[in-house]
Amino acid sequence: MSRFFNVNKLPEFLQNVRIRLLFIFIACLAIIGLVAAFFVNWIFGLVFFILEIGAFIFIIQILKQIGADSTQYISDLSFRIQRGEQEALIRMPLGIILFNDNDDVSWVNPYIQQYIGDHNLIGNKLAAVNPELAELIEAHKDSHEESLVKWNGKSFSLYVQSNLRVVYLMDVTRYAEIEQRYYDERLVFGMVSLDNYEEIAERLNDSETSALRSYVTRELTDWTEAHGMYMRRLNATHYFVLGHAAGLLSAENDKFSVLDTIRETTSKQNLPVTLSFGIAYDEDNLSKLAQQAQANLDLALGRGGDQVVVKSSDAEARFYGGKTNPMEKRTRVRARMISHALSELINQSDQVFIMGHANPDMDSIGTALGLRRIAQMNGKPASIVLDKTSVHSDIQLLLDTMQNIEVDRNAFVTLDESLINSTEESLLIMVDHSKPSISAAPMLYNKLSSRTVVIDHHRRGEEFPQNPLLTYIEPYASSTAELVTEMFEYQSREQDPINRIEATALLAGIQIDTKSFTLRTGTRTFDAASYLRSAGADAGLIQQFMKENVDSYLSRNHLIESVEIFGNAAIATGEDTQAYDNVVAAQAADSLLQMIGVDQSFVISLRADGKVGISARSTGKDNVQVVMEELGGGGHLSNAATQISDATVTEVRTKLLEILQRED
């Protein structure tokens, strides 16, 4: 049957299925009509037959013409498509490079040739003619999407079809410039505060005050104009800055040099003025932008001032400045106000829980004992949350001593006990830290986050309780114990005063944090120490607390033996497999500062929890807090630390060296 009805042997116009069906249908109708005509009359049938023959000839001619026209149309369309494809490859603004199996260039269209110049690509390796383009293609050959690259001074959209060995390049410089302009012109809002203007102005007459204010305003105006920003003074101590993202980038590249310029110039007149900036960006809502700028300024001030905080709502903060020791500007008035405010919060609570940081030191425990006494002086029960299984030898000696004091025997509770006993009316006081993640009991903070007080002497970090009832952060203080000691002066004298062991623990906290009153001490530090001595603090007992066992002594010396000197920095590194106590590492860092020519020290060691810790110390000349913040930690200008997960001691040492080299 297939041989009898071979489509390829039919006339060309009948090879079209639709035309063939139409022809068959018409033929069938003609045959039926012819048979009917012969049944009626043979003469009528003969005439009808002759008419059908003529009609068939006419229909066949029409169908042939239709088929020919269709064939011509398709032929013309195919030619135009092929011609269009060829013209597109040659004329369209899209560069095309074809490679053979040996990675030699087989063909390029004229569009890409204009960027290559007179060099002949065909038959050559692309790397031999244009290494830069070859590197870009190699870097993106495994990408399954378009990539924006810079080449030959322009921006290109690059797409590589590895299976076909074809590379497509489209010049998108104009669109990239529009996009870059959009990002460069995003609005930036800044708040500026003179940290210590009021204290300095108290010593000056009106003309000197006016001259100082004019100098600061002039310097700020010149600096903002140099970076394409606008500045306006709000009052004697506050300014606001308006600009674009491009200006902010320029200011960041400049490292906000205006801080150093104003501070150094005014210091020569014995009037050191420091500034703090809070800068926000990447926000369409102007109200939220202003709120973020104010929050950034608060963060800068909470960290001690003389620095800049640049942060958007959904990005990590960037810090600049903060390289000088903060100057003491606390007043007795503020200490009295905080003491009274704390007493009111305690009186409004059913009980008080006091929590230091994990692996507490003497400053943390001493402060907690002092606050517990203040709570008792206000007639409220108070407990200190502590994991007694993870304390250092000095804290253990303190706990053993307290066992002999009946009134303090139940001062400490475990995390589980605090979670069970705490209620919605309980008050939580976080001491010697402000990061909930490093608290001794993060779960207790989560439960009492709306009833939290923060008392600390470290610079405030980006992580902070959302809505604390009271915040008392003074980076100018030597220790948190010093801050709490000052509060006793404003407490009721009717209740039992601070006892000997509490005074001893507070004084030990001050003495250890100041390295026996040699670092970060002011007149207020010695006033607090004098009060504690008068309250019965035992210096001999403090010496007992500060003693270390033989194993700790040997471990510390072993770490010191590994010291390496890099400029003015001393770095001691432990083994990747040997864990060291964090207090031992801190003591080793303190010891390294006693070496001649060493202004900053770092001790890197494996901790018992599997993390790698760094204890950082400085004489005050360099800011080790900034270095530790780049590694996820924090602390003070001269005393900081961090803990890093999923890394070896060797890897952390390499990261630290990279940061130190960049800082230089």
C-alpha cells in the first residue's frame, strides 16, 4: 500500500496534506454528481462530465498556483531569517567568540573585534592576545548565569556556554553607570556630638568658648564640604550631616580624619575636644534613617566617644576612631541618679537576680555581691546566678571563704533554680557585660528581657539588650566594681551595711582589673578603694585570691615561651590540640606587656569548650578592642578578647596577623 500511495511521487502541490485532502474531497463530490447525472439522462451526464473535466483542470491550476505561492513565501522567509541571523551575528551590539576543541579562537564577530584592536584572534589562544579577557572567561566559565565584569575600561555582561564553546559579551557600561549613580546618590544621614564640650567650656570665658565652638564648626564644615556633604549646627554640642553614599565612601576611605584633626589641635591648647559620629544609610524612609543615625550615635557614645559608627538597619556596624583612652567625665550627680533609679526598680520587683558573664572573673563576682547587698539594703531578696562547676581558682577560693559566713551561704543559685524561681515581677541585673550571648544564663535573660538592667564598664558593642529598664555603662571607669561601690554612698543606712567579704570581693575586682592600680585609674578609683578599705576589705585575703596553682603557673610560662615579636606586638600561640584556661591566657597577655618595646600583646589558645580564644592587651597606645571586634569580640581599648568557633589556633593566628598588618 505504501508503494502504491507514495507521497513523494505525487505532483508537488498535492504533497501538502491539507491541499491533498481538499482535492480528494472535491473529486469524490464530482464522481457522485456524475453518477447521479447519468442516472437522470445520458446526454445530461455527458454534458456534466465535460463540465467536470474543465472544472478539474481549473482547480488543478489554482491548487498548483497556491502551492507555488506557499513554497515561494516559505523560501523567501527562510532566506530572510538566515540573512537576519547573519546580519545579527555581524552587526548586533553583542560580542561573540567561538572556540574549537583545542581552545583556539575559531571565529569572532566584528563587534568584539573593535575592542581587541588590530590583533588577530582567529587561530590563536585568547590568553596570548588578551590575557585580561582570558582570565575573566576562565573565572566565569562554570557560571550558569550572566556575570558583570570590568574589561577594557568598560562594563560587560559576560555569559559562557561551555558546552558549545561560545562566549557572549554585551557592553552594559551605560546601564552600569546608571546603577552606580543610583547607589552613589543614596541618602546618608549623620548625627555629630561634641563629647566633652560642656566640661571644657566650664573652664573658659565667653570669648574663648565662642572661639572654640567656631573652630570646631569650621573644621567640620571644611571636612564635610571636601566629601560632598552638608552640615548644620543644631546647638552648641550637636550637628547633623546630610550627604550621599559616595561622600560616605570617601569619608570612610579618609578614616574620618576630622576626629584626629580636632582632637590634636585642641590638645595643643590643653583643651582636647573629641567628637562622636552616628551615620546611617541605605534606608528609603527618612524618619527611620534619622532614628538609625541617632541609635548609631548612642552606640558611639556608649563605647566611650571619640569615634564614628556607620551602620544601616540590616548590616553590621563599622567603627572608626576610638584609638584614645576615654577621658573621665562621670559626675557624682550621675552616680546618685543611677543609684536612686536602681533602688526604685528594686523596690518595684519581688526579687532580684544578678548575672555576670560566662567564666566570671573577680570584677564580675565582686560586682554581683555588691549589688546583692544593695538589693538587701532595699529590703528585697537577691540571688547571683552562677555555674560553680566552671569557675577559676580565685573565684573558688572566694566561694570557699563565703561558706564560713552564715548570711552569704545561699547567695548563689544555679541556672535551673533561677528559671524556676523567677517571675514576671523579678528584676535581672547584667553586670560586667552587655552582650546577652556571653551571659552566664542566656535563658534567664530571654525570660526577663523586659525587666533587665545593664551595669558595665566595657565599651558598648553592637549586640545589646533591646529595651533595658536602666543602662549604666561607663567606659571611663576602671571596673564595674568601682561603679557599684559609688552607689553605696546613696543607699539607706538603716539596713545592714556592706560586710567584709563583699568589700574584699569588690576591691579585688578593682585591683585585678587595674593591674594593681597601674592601668585605667582615676581619682574616683582610689576614692572607691578607700571606701572599701574603710568597710573592712582585707588586702591579705585579696592576695590569697590572686595566688595561682603550680599547673596554671607552668601553663602561663609555656605560653610565654612561644612568643613572637611583630613590630610593637607580641603574639604567643598555644598548640592546636592543647586547651588552656582562659584566665591563664589573660595572665600571659598581661605578662607580655612587661617586655621592652611591646605595646600590645595577644595570646591565642584553644579553650576547653573547643573554641579558639584570643586575650589582647595594650599599654593604651594601641586600641586592641578594634582588632578584637574584627574577629567578633570586644572589650576595652587596652583589654579585649574574642572566641572563634570552627577554626584552629594556627588559622586564627594567620587572621590576626592579617588584621595587624592592615592596621599598620
